[in-house]
Amino acid sequence: MIYSVIVDISASEVDRIFDYKGEGYEVGQRVLVDFANRQKEGIIIGVKNKTTCPPNKLKPIIRSLDDFTAISPELLSLGEFMRQEYHLRYADVLRLFIPAEMRGNRVKSLSKKQAYLADGSDLVGILDSLKPNAVKQRDLVTFLYNNGATLAERLNAEFGNGALRALEEKGIVKTNDIVLRRTPYSDIKATESVKHNLLPMQQRAVQTILSDRQGRYLLHGVTGSGKTEVYLTVIEQMVSEGKTCIMLVPEIALTPYMLRQLRARFGDAVALLHSGLSVGERYDEWLRLKNGEARIAIGARSAIFAPLDNIGAIIVDEEHDGSYISDFNPRYDTLNVAAFRANQNGALTVFGSATPSLSSYYSAVNGELTLIEMPDRINRRPLPTVEIVDMASETRIGNKGIFSRLLKERLAETVDRGNQAMLFLNRRGFSSFLMCTKCGYVAKCSDCDVSLTVHREDNMLKCHYCGKKYYMLSKCPNCGELSFRQGRIGTQQVVDLLKEMFPHVNVLRMDADTTQTKESHGKILESFRKGEAQILVGTQMIAKGHDFPKVTLVGVLDGDQSLHHSDYLATERTFQLITQVAGRSGRDADVGTVVLQTYTPTHYCLQLAAKQDYKGFYKREIALREAGGFPPFCEIVRILYQGEKEKDCIDVLTEQFAQIANIKTDNSDDFLYLDKMRCPLKRAEKKYRFQILLKIKRNNLNALLQRIYYVCDGNRKKSVQVFVERNPQNLS
């Protein structure tokens, strides 16, 4: 038999199918093969009877790497779709479908020895057979009699290695190996489910979704409208019919909250997949889904590739979030992948958000998605009152701090009443840069074209692109000056200021620096939920999905931060962030308040976000998009060139740009824009960065993309990486 194998090497030179011979293997199996006189891992993607490979060059498969088929035919089909749609290499796509540590046999099931009393053992008889001075052995036997089978490592720690070994030699105790499951967030127990009766608005949403089991829905519900209960009810129905489900959330920070609800409703049928898990946990959870022990997968973007069969529903919460688009290799759009996978399984898809992306809402308006509206909060609780503060006016009266007078006043009131507050600032660290007051020198990363951020807690300078750390400067390396000016403040400095203002109030901080360990997200959120702190300061991690009943105040410290980026998505992102974070306030009995601080208080984006007027924002923004020729009315394509040799990047870009310009000449009506330039972030991780930007009409898009892909595959240099991105979320 001839097997078509993809060798696990991520390189364009070997990005093709290789034929091997063998017997008894399955499509989707991981195998070991001889490739270029080296043993390499591969994946079988097909089987056939004939090959064009000469018989003397056709090599046999060495052996299988697993005792199961790693990748299902459905996922192989999904991989082929992604390869064509996003111009990806075979190996890069197939790696998405298995835990990374399976490659190279870096992870396996956790096996440990347990001990138990031999069958028919009588405690009195055993104790009589042991010497009176064999105290440890007698105690160990009594322990096993009372507690049953126990891990040998625990017995050895408590009674000593010799006691267990002696009892095993006498035949009194027997041992065997058992496989232990590594459970992520084991402290989040599957508590008794509290099933809520659906309100009429929720009931209508569920009925609409379940009316067409292959439908595609956009669930647009304001913050606090009860979308989560709709998701859980849909999943419950699918599971009752013997189907499986995938539930996606945009942030790892949201997984503990959603995991708690799913475990309460479905117990061990839930498995968690995301990059923050330990190697063993991720493998065990993947294997439970693969073996059918778990039927519901929850996680961030990568959970869309969960090894499930017979999928009934795919739910994408906060569908507007940019994290659903992968902006590093392999690049793909999770929503598009979800739609394809749902179509493969005859499943329904639900994209939910209080602030849908303009593209999704446009699709709903035009009938490509079924729009479901949930315009009211549960029990018609009012949306929070938003008070906009003009920080320019604050500066004119002498207040140069980050807290306006109104926010200080509202914070004091909230603390005095025993309620909680959340302060949002999408800038971590202590300050955004360090500048010499004499010569203007700014500390920058040696590998990236960005200024270093001050981190006061560990007295370091850090690059937020590559993660490189530097010692804090004591004097300017350029002129020797001892004084520095620091840039805009970050979350770390906000916490310090709050502790000065409210010395007896506990303050928590949640950003990329405080959530580097797997359990840290859950610990911070649980501590805040229990009321162990009254103020939570955070970046966009705290902006969406969380439900804290005692939060009655939200402060947005820099409402302009994302508004003035040179990016067509800047206004949309700002509206979404402010609306989402404002929605954390007043979700229970007490009315919520939001203090929005800005230097542009009259900007339509901020005014509409303050009213939580999504439809008003959509109408205005979609008109601007259409007039300017931006998505969803066209496709933006970026071709990114990066390499350590600047000249090589320029050479490849120049040659390929000339060929793409010829394509534009032949199809001038389909191109709205074409240009080449340095990336705004000129260098990152020691690599120079250049780009070609295109705007293409959608009517002839696929054919043009194939021609562009062909150009990008040609005239390559090994020193230059070339990536094609469709509608990238980050153009820096």
C-alpha cells in the first residue's frame, strides 16, 4: 500500500506530499519515516495503490508513533481548506490539530504505582502474621484496610519504602500501575448546577437558534442580558441529543468563569484547551476529547481544533475580539474556521457579543447570518450611567494627575459603601518609556524598534514585543545625565497611586505581568469575586465577560488611548472596549456608574459608547467604511517581509511588488489600493520588517489571491520570511 505523508518540517522547500510504502496504517496516523537519511515524524493524509516514485527510491514507513489515529478525516479536510484559504504550509496546519508536545514524544500519559491489600485479606489475620515490632508494616496494612488502594508514593512518604517493599514480598500487598488524569483548574469543582429559568427574551433566542440545527446566528445582546445562559441551554440540548460542542472565549482570563459554569452543568464532560495549561494537562484534556470521555471543549482560539466528532454546536463568545484572528504563523481567522467546521458537521454556529464586529453585523443585516437581538439586561436592570470627563479641563485647573476630581469622588463613595470598583487602563507596567531630560535619549530594545517600558516592581526595563529585559538605567548612556522623564503611566503605577489614596483598601492588578502562571487568572478573579479586594485595576483582560455583582463603579482612565491609532479599526476597537468595560458595572441590584476620562469628549465614538448605542455607531461607521473602501466592502491584504538582512528583504519585496503591480494593471477595476513601505514597527526580534498593502474588491477576490500567493512563493530567499495576511488586526 502507498501512503501519502506530510513530513513534519515547517519549510517551503519540503512543503509537499511524499509517498511511502507499508501495510496496516490509517489515514491521520502519526508515523516515523526516513527523510533525507534522518528519522522524521510525519502524518499520513491519504492512501493509494500507485505512485510515480521510482521503486528503488520508495521507502517504507518505519513505525507508528501512537496506538491511536491522531487526526480525524474531518480535521484533515479542515486542514486542506485552511491551507488553500490562508496559503499555509501543510506541516504548520497539521501541527494545530495535536498538542505541540506530542511531537518529539515530549509528553505521555502520567502513570503511577498504587498499592492495595491482596484479595481475601483479613486485617486481624494479617496483623497476627506480622511481628509486633514491625510497627510501620502494621500501620501501613491498617491504613490500606481503612482507605483502600493508595498511591505508592504517598505510602512511602508516610510509612517508608521498606515497609511497602516487605509487605509486597510477603504477598500481603499488591501493586499495579494506574494512569492519572492531570486536571486543569482542579480547584474549580463541578458543583451542583443551578439551572435558571429562561426569561422570555432568552427563551426566544434559544428557540430561534434551535429551529435550524445548521444555521449561523449572530446573538447581539447588551452586557448583562443573559447570553451565557442561552449558550448553556443550547449546549445542553445538543449534548442530550448525543452531540458534542465547542465553546470559545477570547481571553484565557475568561476561562475560569466559564469553566465553572460548564462544570456545574455538565461535570466531567467538559475539557479545557488553551496555551496556558501545563504540558501534561493539555495532553490529557486533548486525549479525553479524542477518546470521547469529554464531549464539550472550552478554550481560547486553539480550542476550535478540538478532536471532536459529531459536533452539534460551535459557540464563539465575544466574537468581535481581535484575538480570534491569528497574527502569527499560521495565520487564520477563527470565525471562518468555525463556520467551515460547523458546515462539515451539519452543526449550528452562534457568534455572540454586546458589540459585534462591523463585518459580522453587516453580514447579519444582509442575511448571511441570522440576527438575534437581546436589547435589555436581565430583569430590565438599567445600563450604567456614563459620565464623560474632559481631562483637558482638568489640566487647565491644575489637576495633572491621571485621576479626575469626579473619579476620585466616585471611588471614595464606592469604597465607603462597601462596593467594588474596576479601573481600566490598557497599558501595563509603571510607565511607557524612559527619556533623558537633557539630551532626549529614549531607552529602546536592541532587537526591536520600540521604547522599553518601566517596571518598578522588579526594577527593570522590558520590551513588550519580544519580552527582553534590561537593567534599570541610573544615568543616560548617551550624555551621562542622572535625571529621566517617564512616559504615560501604566497599571503598576495606578495601583501605587490608589494605595496612597486609600491606604486601608486592598487593590488587585490584572495584566500580562500578574497573570504569567496558569492559575493566576483564576486566583485574581476569585479573590475579587470573594470581596478580598475592593478595587481591581487591569488591562483589556478585565474588559469583557466578567460578572461581579458588587461592582458599581468602572473608571476608564485613558479613553483616547486606542482612538487615534492610524488604523481603520481604531474607532471600532475603542467603541467595543469602552462599551464592554462599562458593562461590568451595575450588573446586580445597585445601579452602576462609569467615569470615562478623555481629551476628546465630543468624539462621536465616545458619545455613542457612553449611551451604549451600538446601532447608532454601526450606521455611522459602516457609512465611513463604504465611502473609504474598507472591510467589509473590500479585502485588505498585507504581505509581510521580515529577515535579519535588510537588503535581502528589500530585494525580495521590490521584485514581488513589480509582479503584483502587473496583476493590478491587468485587473485595475478590482484593485482599490497598492503600495509598499516599511512597517510602522521597523524591526522586531532582530528582524527588519517591510510590507506590501493591497485593497481588493470582493467580486474577483479568490482568483486574484491565488495569483498573489503564486508570486509570494517565487523568487524567495531563505533569509527572508514572507507571510500573506488577510484583513490583519494589527498593521504595525
